[in-house]
Amino acid sequence: MTRYPLWKGALLATLLLAGILVALPNFYGESPALQLSSRDRAAFDAASIAEFEALLAEAKIPHEEIFVDDDGRLWIRFGNDRQQLAGRDLIQSRLEGQYAIALTSASRAPEWLNSLGLEPMNLGLDLRGGMLLVYEVDIDGAVDQLLQRMERDFRKELRDARIPYEEVVVSGTTTQIRLRDPAQVAAARRVLLEYDPMITIVDGDAPGVLVASMTETQVKERQSFAIQQNITALENRVNALGVAETVVQRQGQNRIAVQVPGVQDASEVVRLLGKVATLEFRLVDPVNSPLDAERTGRAPLGTKLYKQRDGTPVLLKRDVIATGEQLIDASFAPSQGEPTVSVKLDSRGGDEMLRTTRENLNRPMAVVFIEKERELVERDGRKVIVDRDKEEVISVATIRGVFSNNFQITGLSAMEGTELAKLLRAGALAAPIAIVEQRVISATLGQDNIDDGTRALLIAAVAIYLFMIVYYKVFGVIACIVLTSNVVFIVAALSLFDAALTLPGMAGIILTVGTAVDANILIYERIREEIAVGASPMAAISAGFDKAFSAIADSNVTMLMAGAVLFLFGSGPVRGFAVTLCIGIVASMFTALIGSRALIHVVYGRRRRVERLAI
Amino acid sequence: MIEFLKQVPSIRFMALRKYWYILSVAIVIASIAIVFMRGLNLTVDFTGGVVFEIAFGEPVDLERVRAALDEAGFGDYQVRNFGSSSELEVRLPPAETGAAVGQGDRLMSALRTLDPGAELRRTDTVGPQVSRQLGEQAALAVLMTLLLVLVYIALRFRWRFGVGSLVASMHDPIVATGAIALLGIPFDLNVVAALLTILGYSVNDTVVIFDRIRERFRSMRKASPEEVIDRAINETLGRTIIVAGCALSSVLFLAVLGGETLRGFAVALAIGIVIGTYSSVYVAGAIALELGASARDFMPPEKRGEVDELP
């Protein structure tokens, strides 16, 4: 009888049970569902569940479950696609415009699993179908845009200060200014630094020449602004698609990856995401009533009727003070404890703002967010491209002082402030982007991939199990249990870390089953060798594990290194392969060295005398 | 007890190493020659361009597909069956990136004249800047892995073994790449992943043998390095065959049942497992022996300092 510490066994059993529990939600599968979020960002509650129950019951559309998630969104799960679409049409027609409705799928796992926070693993686009778009942001172009604006503004500032110049030229990231009168160098320097205190100005190689350059930080800031701006703009448009579980994330230095699961019409998505946004600063009409204008459908002369984000109407003057092209930066930060959005305009916008604020102190000013959408429309039997504007007032604030190109918007909540800064940036002069990679996989191909992968996994596993049992008998059975728990651990780890399972990831699991037997085989062959040289059964087991350890450790570490490199350099699906491979290697070392030893103890350890091993 | 090898065999691997070298050098040269002569069947991942996968309701005649595409004004395209005779893969060269979507719509309207039920299952569009980067990353990944392996083996064993495993494991992806070129398997990102896995697998296999060599050098003090290495390889041969068999069967099931997307990946892995097993058994130990591996490599270091102080 060998001693095997009880705590070790208990720990193992607990780990395995935890693994099974975490992996469990994956075995229930998913059903089609609708995800609703209210336009005014209010959370749903129990009353709204009852309301939707009644609505669906009245229309005789069967559903499986209605629940509210942690973010206050309402989910309705259906038995099939048809019911899902019928449900969507019903809600759209009855409760028009109140909710953003997204087609999605929800786990069928029972309530108690969900309440433990356990969720099935994400499926990659190659398994669920969908679309991957990678945009490249032209960051050099973005810097050029800024330089050109600087050149224009320098000329204007110098003109306004009555400092005559020969030329203002941009070369590389510097701007060279040649003054007509070298005596005015100090004055020019002061004017330019007042325009932008961040730039550095040095004397040029000739008298009367100044060289202004952006600092490294400024260039970097402009580049990351260009990327952030595009990410925000893409996020807005992706959310507007009404698809759940979309992802917009930065990839590498200057790329943005957009994942849209389950969409069929690729051209539609590309078109919607390719919209151009801009801004307009306008004064609010303080005299006429926007409600009257909304009722009659006619705006008074010189004004235009807009809607704010919450739907209330507002009348704005026709004259535009500044546009998004003149916006240099917008950032959110609490200033003196109060949430503040700081806005920076270029010289032209600053001048206009100065004039307007001087004349309109204590009157409200609004910011309009405009998205231009290109649409292909049939007209007289021919297809024509039509630009259509979607306009929305994102901010109305009272002018509290006279200001020009730098000002603050206050009186917001922290959330509103962040949102406003984001939208302002999204509407600034856009850095050009281009699609550099695009992958579309239909939902049917995704399902086929899941089916093929699962079948290959099951059959490969059965073949290896049969071989192990025939070849190693009782020890083979132990190896099978160990291998199965290995797969459970991989699934549990993927679910826990929210990593996506891809098709190559499934291949990784299959390969893991094929190679994870290695550790077991090493141990068993060692035990056989020990028996062959006359060791007693229990001594053979002990020696087998001890002597196989260094080989298992060294060989798995090298395999793990290859996996880690794959993870670092791979992208998308290949990364999914690396993840399952690495988890599989770690899990197989653990299960083979510790798990199978415990099982062998269960089988042989309690007997008083072991004559021979079934190996 | 069922055993492949009833008793530990005593094959004299090392005595015959000249022949293994000739064989290895020959297949490596042949592999490189094949890759250069036939070229790799690079997919859009590395060339840039657009690939469409289309499923038809019934088997479709490639000639009719070509006729339909010609009529729709597609110039430079490639068409092949993908997996079955009712599925197609159409490949177009890199175009203006934004235009890819429009191409898909045009392609499908051309193909629906042949079969109204044709379904576009997959579109991959890769711009030239991405494909170049993917290629560079793949090459860098292979080099990184080799370097890491060399360092690790050199630390855990001795540098002679590090070089032995490096030579053996470099040999494997080269030969596998040659086989991929010979069979015309589409070379995509998944195949690169397979090559790296082959590298990992081959080293894994080699390390198991080296581990036994290390052990035997300690226990067989009197034996020559050649005998020790032969003994270690023979003792682990049973395990080597079983593990290779298990890994091979799992990737073969994947190749047959896992669908067209993963077929190239699975076949590449299968080739790699065979060649990786060969190189671990025949090449890795031999190189270490050639470089003068001996029991001294695994003994505690001699105290040289005292000797040096003598007059």
C-alpha cells in the first residue's frame, strides 16, 4: 500500500469539478435571440420583462426566455430563426424607434449557471460566420493634414499681426518662415508661440528665417488622435448596424480591426462603415419655439430645425460658426473637479468664434454631428449615388465668456462628457482610412466548420482511446480519463478567459489529444521497463513517474515555446490555434503527472498486495 | 501484455550514420530544389488578392464557370474545385481594396446565371501591405522558435545537443515545405502554423531521446558514446513509434474529416510528424555524437582551478 496524501486527491477532485462546471455552459448550445437596448439608455426591469411576455403572447410568437443582463439590456431567446425574425418585426412595428434591436444568439444554459457568471466560450468568426474588416489609418497623411493647417494658420497669424513674410513652406515635419524684415524675428516668434505654445521655434540658416517644428510628442499625439478618432467613428457606425457582440479594436500600430458576427450583406456593411462624419457649431435661435416649428413642420426664416439625441427639437441659426474641419482636438478631463470637454479650433475657426461669442454672450450655442452616407438609389431606372446627411445635435451649451480657438464645455456628467469628446473627435477632419484586409464567412460555412471539427475530434479521440485501452489495459483506461479531462480543461480555460475558439483552435484541441498521450506513454513505457528489470509493481509505478518526469518537462517546455511564438506572431485564427495548443500542453503535463498518478492510486493504492499490474 | 517491440532492439543507428547523412542531405537539397522549381502554391494570405468560395446546388462544370466569368468581364482569374465538385474557389489578383465588395456582387450575379442557388460562402481579401507583413511575421516566427529551442536545449543539456536538435528540427520544416510544394498544397497562414508545430513536435521528440542519452551517459560509465546513444534510441523506440502513431492518426482524421479549410494544415502536419520522427531518431543524436558528445557533458565540472596552480 502506497501513501497518497488526501489533500492532493481532494485538490484534484475540486479542480476537475470546477473545470467541468466552467466548461458546462458550452454543452447546452445556443438559440437565436434578440438583444434590446433602449435609446435613452434606461435599464430594463422586471416590469419590462412582463410587458414583452404579454406582447409576444398576444401575437402568438413562442419564445423560450426573456431576461435582463448586467448592462440593463433585455434579451429574448427563441426556438428558431423564424420566431426570432417575427419577434423583431413585431417589436419594430409596435414600439417603433424606442429600442435598438440586435439579432444575436443566447446560451441555452440554465439560469443557475448564468447566475454564477459562467458563459460558453466565444466562437471565432470562422465558426459562427461573420465579417472581419481591417482598416489602415493613414497616420502620415494625418500629420500632413495638421502641417498644412499649420502653414495656413501661420500665414494668417502673421498677416493679422502685420508682420510681412516672403514665404511659409512646409518641408518634412518642419515649417520654414522667411520674414521680409529680419528685425521682426522676435515679434514673429511671439505670435507663432501664442498660436501654438507646444511647437519649438529655432533660428534658420539666414537672418530673418525661423524654423518651426512639431515636437515628437505632438507628432505622436496627432497619430494616436487619428487612430482614436477613426476607432470612435467606426464604433458608432458598428453599433448602428444593430448586431450584437461586435468588436472594434486597434491592431498593431496603425490598423483597426472590426468584427461583425453573422452579417450576410458585406457590401452593405462596408458602405455603412465608410460614412464620413463632420461637425457644425451653430447658435441656437433664442426667440422662436422649436415645438411650434416641429408641429407645423416649418422652421422660421434663417433657422433650421434639429433634434437632440433624446429627441427634443431645437431651432438653430443657419449661419455656421465653425465646422469639424477646423477642430484640432477635443478632450475630456475634469477641471477644478467639474467634468469638462476642452475644444481646440484652428485660427480661422477661432476668429469666427471670437466674433460670435463677443456678440452673443450668455446665449446658447449648439454642436451638430453630421454623418454623410453614400447611398445607391434607383432613379428613372438608373442607379445614382446620393449623399444623405444624418444630423443630430450633440451639445447645447450657454456661452459664458468671450473665447476664440481654445474653449471648454462644462455642465456635463462624466459620462456625457466622455461621449461628447468622443463624438467631437469623430467629427473632426478625418484621417484617411482604407480597407487592407477583409474576410467574410457565411453562417452555413461556420456551422459546417463546427460540424467537421467536432466529428474529426470525436473520431480521432475514439481511435486513440481504443488503442490505449487495448495496449495498456487498466492504465490505458486511466489515460483515456486523463485525456478527456484534458479537453475539459481546455474548454474551461477558453470559457473562463473569454478567448475565442476558431477552426484552427479546434485543430489544436485534436492535435493536443494526439500528443497529450505522449506524457502518459512515457510514464507507462517507463513502468514497463521497470517491471522488465524485476521491480515490484508499486516500485515500478513510483520509478516510472520519477524517471519520466525530466523527459516530460523538457519536451513540453520546448513545445510550449513554439506555441508561445505562434501566439506572439500569429494573427486571428492562427492565434486561436496557439491558445488551445498552449493550454493543452500545460493541461496535459498536469493531468498526466498528477491526475493519472492519483487515479493509479485509486486503482492499486488501497490493495494490501499487488501481484501484477494490468499494463 | 501487448508490445510492438518484445524486447529492446539493438539497432546500430550510429554505425550507419553516414548513410543517414547522405539521405538527409539528399532530401533537404531535393526539397529546396522543388520549392525553387515548382514554387509554393501561395494563397492570398501571402500574395494579396481576393478569394471567393462558392457552393453550388449540384456539381458544376469548370469550363462553363470560366465562360460565365469571361462574359462578365473578369480578366485575370483562377478557378478550381474546392473540396467537392459542387464547390468552387475563384481567385482574383489584388485590386483596389475597396472594390473587393463590388467584385463579390458581380461575381455572384455572373455565377447565378449557371445556378440560381449558388451561395457565396467565404470571401478573403488581403491587401498587399498586409500580405507582405504576414510573410515577414511568418519568417520571423520560425527563426524565433529555432533560437529559443537552441538556447533551451543548450541550457538543459549541452551545446552539442542544442546544435544537434537545431539541425534536426531545421531539417523538418524544410522537408515538409518541399513536400507541400511537390503536392501543390495551398500555402496559407494555417500551413505556417503547421510548420511551427512540426518544429515543436520534432524538438519534443528529440528531447525525449536526449533525456535518455543523458541518463545513460550517467549509468553506462564504461560504454563508448556511440553505444550509449544507440542504446538510448533503442530504448525509447517503442515510445517514439506509439506517439508518432497517435499524433499521426489524429491529424489524418483531421485531414479526412476536418473540412477543406484545414486539409492543407493537417496534411502538412502529417508529413512533418513522419519526417520529425525520422530526424529525431537518425539525425539529432548523430550530430551530437559528431560534435563530440560524451559522458563528460553530464558529469559535475572538474575542479580545474587547483590543477592550474601547480608549477
